[in-house]
Amino acid sequence: MPFLFHYPLRIFLIVVLNFTLCFGVMAQGGALSPQGKSPRELPDLEPNYRTSVLKGWKDFHTSFAKDGLACIDCHLSHQDMASWGPSYPQAHVFDGTEHAVKTLDQVVAEALARHTDLPGEARKSKIDDLVSFISWWGDGHMISPGHASSLPLPSQDLEMLETAVSRGWRVFNSACRSCHSPGSSAGMAVKRSFRLAAAFYPRYLASFGKVLSLEAFLKNHLREVSIEANSEELVELAAYLRSLSAGNAYRPGLLKGRTLYDE
């Protein structure tokens, strides 16, 4: 019965909210403004990122479980969701999962595993677009790693995040500095050049032909240059790079600005 009740209601809401998202945001500019700050309107987004945001929005409002529940049934507040993108990586524990520093990708993956009936590959295919959609709501908010609310960060979480950032700095020195340092033979971006690079992810990267989160980019890029890194090291490297952007505006999907390749 819960599924039968939710399904027609959800179809109606999807139609109405799809119209609102696609047309209302463009027409009113601030109608869906979280915490008084509007994310950039859809026409202003890079086309590939916009497509990913819209796919993620659809998945956020669609049930993939027999009980008929979708993300929106528990996460009704866009105001709360606006803090998620700018606050990751952060120390996080979810429904009995390991208490550890995690990226938004990992938390979304955990939620899909616990609250949907999708098989593994189908769940994996939803992560990138959901991360794009969630991140879009944080557009314009200040980057504050570890802080998803105005409450003080628990001392244990702060210590875990600081440790991850410190380890990420060491990962950077061992895996990245040979190219991303002043005077490197590769002639690529120096560290000071991409201080804000993490502020623009997820974003579309033509070299990969798709929208990638910071974690996904690091995974693909390190593999591209034949550097092996385990999942924990990727999270730590992402934490370090995001820490460099702390205090600046979060601008996911933005192509104008420093990237990990810019001089």
C-alpha cells in the first residue's frame, strides 16, 4: 500500500517540479534560493553540467525502492542540502557505516546502497548526476570543509579531517608535485595556480568527455598518469585540495577559473 500511495503522487510531483525547475528558476531567478542565496540559473550553467544536474534532480525525486521512497521524502529542505557540496570531504557516519572522512560521492553511494533496490552497477551510474544536483544547490555558498551546519564541529571530527588534510598534503607531494610544482619539466600548473581548483567541481572536462566530481577526476587523472592510489588516499588528496579553497565561494560546474591544468 505505501508504494501504491506514493507512486501516483510522485509522478504528479515530478511533473510539477520539473516544470518549476526548468522554467521557474529561469523566470524568477531566486524562487528556489537556499539560505537567501540563489544557485546560478540553469541557462547559465555549462550545458553538460546542466544536463547532469537535471538528471540528478530527476533521480533525487524518483524512487528506486519497493517501499516507494525517494531521496526527497527524507531530504525536503533545499536549505539544508545547500551546505552539503561545499562541506565535503567531511567526517561522516551514516546508518551504521564507518565513521570516517568521506567525499560526497561516497556518502551518496552509501545512501543508494542502503535505501534503494538497485543492483551495483545501476547504483554506480546514479552517483555522478546526484552529486551534480546536490552540489548545484550549494552554488555561491562559502566552502567550509567539514562544516555542514552552523554548529561547532565535534572535536573528533575536526581531528579526523585535519589528519586527512595532512595526509593529503603528503599524497600530493609524492604523487603530484613532479608535475604540479614551480619549474617542473611538464610545464603544468603550479600549486599556487590551482588554489581554487577544487571550488569548481563537479565540472565538465572535455578530456574525459563527462562531468566529474573532484574525487572522480583525481581517480581518473592519477590512473591516466600511471599513479596508483587507493580510495583512502584519494579522499585525503581531495580533502587537501578542498582545504586550499576554504573560505571562497563554491562554484560547481564553472569553466571560467583555475583548473588543475591552468598556468
